[in-house]
Amino acid sequence: MTEDLTDIVADIVASMRSAPDRGRVAHYIPELAKVEARHFGIAIATADGQMVTGGDADMGFSIQSISKVFALTLAVGKVGDQLWDRVGREPSGTAFNSIVQLEHEQGIPRNPFINAGAIVVADVNLGGHQPRVAIGEMLRFLRYLAGDDDIAINEAVAASETASGFRNMALANYMRAFDNVRHPVELVLGAYFHQCAIEMSCRQLALAGRYLMLDGRHPDGGRVVSPRRARRINALMLTCGHYDASGDFAFRVGMPGKSGVGGGILAIVPGRASIAVWSPGLNASGNSQLGTLALEELSSRTGWSIFSPPVAG
């Protein structure tokens, strides 16, 4: 990379501020519908310890499905490869909350990043406890990864999701009929809805994702997951992290990434950077409109696509 990263980020922020099409905020969760589409933030944590930010990088937002990356990390730590008996590892090719595919495959979700798969992961993480225990574990984990004890749950968003999450209730009950949800549905969904309602800034999220750029290591010492497991989580992010638009994201951006309907995206460049972008307006696939464009520009100008040849020297 020959361009200065600070200059690249400043140019991206300026470009996103003037973008005419900002997408549409998620209206089916009432609290998310209140967020203004004008916001844009970006934060990049590099492997050599830099933090480069721009725009609304320190404004908190609901991470929603980005939480599935961290929930998956916890779940494989608990049950290892046994998780894959209950959740697949293939792209879905359907909407993130589809029940049609789940019926065809007899209650086994296609991957852990669609809603059905994430509900099974929440069932694993519940582990016989009350939701508050699983939620507390998730918060402690994120605070440890980011080095920030201020990360918390937005209770208004959690209540809004609980009141409007009828399709998730249907998914959970359907999988319960196949014994792929083992705890009472209301407890599993309690953990799941609160997990999605965690609020973070781009800066916090980029810091939390560093273990995935460092082959499973925490930058302050110690190991979060094994190198093999970190690579597999990144692989799932690349192939499944943007639902039925995952192929297009890989084609255009070329980074493992996970989106959320709050407008955030966590993207990983193994060995190089952990990147968080946020803009609440979504495209037709339910991914951040400006966030995707920003990452495409970043990838183009830095050569950080995982499909780019390694830089000599």
C-alpha cells in the first residue's frame, strides 16, 4: 500500500457524506427505524497497533447480526466441532430469516450466520442457564476483546426486538420440533434478542475483531481461539456473512465480513486489519449501503482483498 491510510479514510468519509443513495433503515424493528440514515463511521485497527478512524466512529449503534461472530466463537469454545452436527457451513442463498429452507432441511440451519443458525448457537451458549448468564458472558467476552468495559446492551432495542420478533419465534419453535433447540424457546430468544441489541461504536467493534486478523491471538497476549478456528470463522464470514449477497460482497470487497441490520459491518484482513464501518441505511439485501461501498473503495485503494497477490518485501 503506497497511499497513507489516514488520507484514504478521510477521502472515504467525504465520499460517503455526499452519497445520494443512502439506503433505507431497518423499519421492521421499531427502535432501529428511529436512527437517521445520514450517519457514517469507519474505524481500522491494524496489526501493527494503529487505529485510524473517520466520521461517526465513536457513535454507538446496534451491532445486531455482527454479534453472531462472537457468539459462534463462544459456542465452538464450548462444544467444538460437535456444533456442526446441528448447524451447517454452507451459504444459504436465501433471506436471513427464511423458514422455507429450514423446512426442507429438517430443522438444521444452513449456517450459523442466518437467524435460524444463530438461534441454535444461542441455544448452545445458554448451556442450561438463565438468559442473563449467557448475556453476561457475551458482554464480558466483548469487553475483553475490545479492552472496553463500557460496551452494553441497548435495552430499548432488546425490548423492541422481543415485541416484533415473530418470525424468529417461528424459526425457534420450528427447530424445537426437530429437537435442534433444546431449551425453552422463550429463554433462547431472550438471550438471542439481547445479544443482537448490544451497542458498540466502530472503534470498539474494530478492536473486538482483532483476534480474527491475528490468527486467533489477543493483541495484549494470550489466545482467544486456535489459528485453525480463527481461519474457519473467517471462512464462514467470507462465504456466509452477508446472507444471499455474500458472493457479491466477496466479489466486490474480497474480505471476510459480517453485516448487521443496524447498518454495521465487521471486515477482517487476515494479518493486516480489523475494520468496522457503520451507516444505518440498508441495501436491498439488508446490508449497509454505504458501508459496503466504503469497504469496496478501501479494498481497491489498499489492495487488502484476500484475493490480491501478497506485497513483495
